[in-house]
Amino acid sequence: MSATIGASLGASLVQVALVLIGGPVLVGWMAKVRARAEGRVGAPTTQVLRDVAKLLTKERMRAHTSSAFLALAPVVVLAATVVAVAITPLVSTAPVLGSSADILVVVYLVLTGSVVMALAGLDAGTAFGGMGSSRAVTIGALAEPALLVGVVALAIQAGSTNLPQIIARTLSHPTWVAGPTRLLALAALLIVVIAETGRMPVDNPSTHLELTMIHEAMVLEYAGPDLALVSLAAAARLSLLTGLVATLFVPWGIDTRATALGVVIGAVSLVGKVAVVGTGIAVMEAHSAKLRLFRVPELLAGGFVLSVLAVITGLVSR
């Protein structure tokens, strides 16, 4: 029993380390790919990681009109993301509390970060913060139904909402991956991931124009270590969601025996799959324009329709 617990703890620690270190690298890699696709050289892939390290050495500054919530929000968002990473089967199907790793729990841990950041954007009482929070909540209210219905489609097909069981049953039924239920759910979840992580065409992560900012508007009041934690949490969240989508739909390579070699292979496999997904998103961003805010609901409505179709096909095929 102790060996099993040790293996689960080790797998979770590897996952957390990969996401916390690899998340900023993933953001830098996607920026590099986008720059190359646009004919630019771009910053090094480790630039975001360097920025986080540099911000940790800077002075912490907060608006005098803000409350303690503004200071607590970065810690809460990062903590919720780390807990979600620790229990999610990314490298191994036996992480810590894997028996309780319900897909809805992971979803709501991620959405907890979204709600906390929206409230933090309102805390200082600035116009930009309120605008960004309003837009983020609007997008979240439209994206969450598609996300929940999409994961229900996966749960219906696997007969369980437990993530390790969904992955295990996918491995035992490889034809599911090419089936209509998985393909429709994959398309819906990719749209949701793009919306929830503030990527193009929903949001432009590289813009600082006040009329187009969403995520950047909510974090304008942060500086120094607080901004470092917010940036790290956003990068970790992107890494978690892309890794979860890649693992759910292409589970091969994940460790299923809780061995040291299996964890290493699972880590390498996760890095490769996340890099492929990140490259695809970056290339798409280089060839697309940001949607007007009033057009975003149409995209998210399309994701919701795809998730509903995934549920219908899952019920029909049972």
C-alpha cells in the first residue's frame, strides 16, 4: 500500500513540476511559433519563465483602494490550479486522490480561478478592471455550458465521470477516439479551452489596447510577485487544459502501472502531445483575427451545439 501511495505521490509531483515549469515554456513556445508563422524572429521560448523569475524580485505594489482580496486572489488561483494538476491523470492514471478525480471536480477547480480573477479585477474599482471582469464573466457564462455538456458526453461514453476510468476505458476501446462522440466533444472542448485561456480569436494575449483587453485588463493592478503568480497561474492553466484535452483524446503513452519508468515515459509523452496542441493553436492564431466581442457568443454557441451533438451520439451508440 505504501509503495502505491508513494508512486501516486511521485506521479502527482512530476505533473505539478511539469505544469509549473512547462506552462511558461509552453506560452513562450506558442509565441515563438506564432512569430515564425508571421515572419518574425520572436522572443526566446523561455522568455515568460524569465519574466516570472524577474517579477519575483520586484517590489509588490497595490492600489490603495483595493482590499485584501486583491492580494489573496493570485495565491487562490495558483493553488486551485495546482490542486487540479495534482489530481488530474496527465502523466499517470494513478495520481494522488485518483479515485476522487472526478472530471467535474477538475472543471470547477479551473473555473474557481476564473471567478476569483474576475472578482480581483473588480476589487480596485478601476474602469479597465471592471471592463475586463465583465467581459470575462460574459465569456465564461457562455463557455461553461459547452464545457459541462462536453465532459458529460465523455462520461456517458465511458460510463463514469472519473478521469482515470475514462482514460483506462479509452485505452481498452481505441476505436472510440475516431468515433463521432469523441470528435464532436474534442471540437467543442478545444473551443472552450481557447475561450477560457484567452487565446485568439476570443482574446489576444499580446495586446494592450483598452478596447480589446480581457485577461490583461483584469491584471493591470498587479505588479511584482503578485503579477508573477498571476502569470504563472495563467500559464499553468493553459498547460493543464491542453494536457487534459490531449490525454483524454490521445491517451497512449500515459503510465498505467505506477512505475518509475512509466512515469518518465508518461512525462515525455505529455510534453510531446502538449507541444503538438500548442503548435496547432499558435498556427491557427497566426492565420486568424480577433473576433469582435459581439461575435464571440456565436463561436461559443457553436461549441455548445457540438457538445450537445456529442451527447446525442453517445446516447445513441450505447
